[in-house]
Amino acid sequence: MPKAKKPNIKTVAISTGGGDAPGLNTVIRAAVRKIKREQDWRILGIRESFEGLITGEGNVELTEENVKGILAKGGTVLGTSNRGNPFSYPSERGGKLVAVDLSGLVIQRMLDMKIDALLLIGGDGTMRIAHRFHELDCPVVGVPKTIDNDLLGTDRTFGFETAVDIVTWALDKLHSTAESHDRVMIVEVMGREAGWIALYAGIAGGADVILIPEIHFSFDHVAKKIHERRAKGRDFSIVVVAEGAKMKGDEDSTLVEEGDERFGMPRLGGIGYRVKEGIEQYVGLETRVVVLGHLQRGGSPNAFDRVLASRMGCAAVDLIAQGKFGHMACIEGDKITSVPIEKAISGSKLVNPDGEMVKVARALGISFGDE
């Protein structure tokens, strides 16, 4: 079988989409440095996810000089957005907000800007957009990013390990104040559909109860755990709850902030306070809620995520050089490889309720509120 012809690349565009995560700048830096050492390509940084391709404004040429010092910098120097899907772009029409398909405009903009390949860094939503452009013969490759670690096709996404570190740090701090006041401290963390952050940080931070979307809980079982601790002279407890955690019998135990739902993308929040009300009702202990929110996304990536993001940034450049479009860089075990983006978006990587990590947590005496 003849080898695939290598593409004639002159200009590559890099874009960061979706929510920010520690390590985005690390990927950008790695890709730029590898390209400048191995290829004769021009590199264009697209501003604010797809906004720079929709408006054609604010984009910047990336060089080794202007990516200096961003290895450890949080956020993204290119800016990002999770509300700029070109296939369903929010626009004012007749005084109403409607979804408009601007994908054709984006492709034409790429032609006008002489972009030969697009490197998209993002999570599930961004990869879905990448796949749709690939189906339109747009030369695109992906790099997986999400602190939720819920993207299929890769064992890890950069940003996850740093988010776990941040939550663990918070739990360490909260232990002392909870014990001093004999309180129940509830820590609400991110995790819309997958409870990876809550699970890993809960184990690392010595939580007594972990509530995740994959295992539905009941207040009587949460109360049972807290009562057991009190019977042993432990008058405080730490509860970690993922934002998408659900009670038994409920389709959704979260609250949606009024007016925030746009094209089927509600903002989750409030489960921590619902758990607080239930604990106070069932147990009668003073209870406090800490919502970590975007604190989990911010700040410098840890060493693991810096290395992983660097490896994936380099791998994405190789995919472009090989003409392997429609693929996403990934890690399997400790090996960097790639998978079709279509596979990565075929579902969500969820916590296995019968998996090894849940079994470890239960062996440590952690309750999931289900028994």
C-alpha cells in the first residue's frame, strides 16, 4: 500500500476552545517551539476560540519570542469561549436570540487567511466541533483538554491532575476548621457528568463522603456515615460533592441558574446547598458549604500537566506533518499516540461504580451515600 502523501503546509492556526484549564499555554508553547525547530510553517494564533475566525479580528502570529514565559502561566494567551460554536452561533435576529450556522463563514475565512491546518485544543464540545469541520474536509487535529477527565480515547486530559491538587489543598485546609467547630464541611467541585475530580481529590484529601453523578445517593445513607463517625468520637465530617451528583429517584439534583440556559447548555450549581439542607435535617449538625468553582481551573499547571501538555502539543504537530487529520493526540498508559476524534466524542468517560478506584475509596471507609 503506498504511503499517504504528506500535506503541503505553509500556515497552521492554533485555537483554544471551551473552559480554560491549566496547561493550555503549555500546549501552545510546545507546538510553536517544535514547529520552529522542525518545520518552515507560519503559525497563527486564533483569538477567543472560533471568534477570531468568525470576525477575522484580533488574531496574532505566534513565534518563539511571544510564547516565552507561558509554560507555567494559567489560562490561555489566546483567550477562549464555550459559547462560540460556529455551527450554532448565538445571534440577534428580529430582537430574538437564535442559533445560526456560521461554519461556511469559518471555512471561507480559513481560505482567505491561507490556513492549511487547524490545531484545536479543547474538551468534548470543541472536539465535536472539530469532527464536524473534519466531515467538511477541513484539515483539523485535536488536543484533549478538560479538568473533568471525561473525554474518551485518552487515559488522561491535561488540567485534571492540577484540578485534583487544588481540591486536595482545599480539603486539607478545611479539615482543621471543621474539626475545631465540630461541623460538617461540604465541598462542591466541578463534574457535570463525571465524578473523577471528586473521587480522586476525595481520596487524596481524606473525605468521609464522596457524592458523584455515577452513584446516586440518599440522605439517610449520608447521615448514616456521619452518625457512625460521631459514635466513634469524630464530631466533624468532610463531604465532597460533584456539581452533577444526583439523589436516588431524581433525574437531576442540581439547580440551574435562572437565565443561563443557552441552546441546551445550562450552568449547574446548587447541589452543595441541597446536600447541606438534607444533612442538617437528617443529622442536626452545623453545616457549611464551600463551592470551589473556577478556582479549580485557575493557576499554574502542576509538573504532571506541564509534561503531558508538552507531549500532546508536540504530538499534534506530528499529526499535521503526517496529514493525519481528524485525529486527536492522546495518552494510553504512558504512550502518546492518537485516536480518531470521532471515537473521542462517541460517549463520555465516566467513573465505573464497580471500578478499582471506587473499591479503594470504600475500603478506606468512604461512603458514596448509596449504602
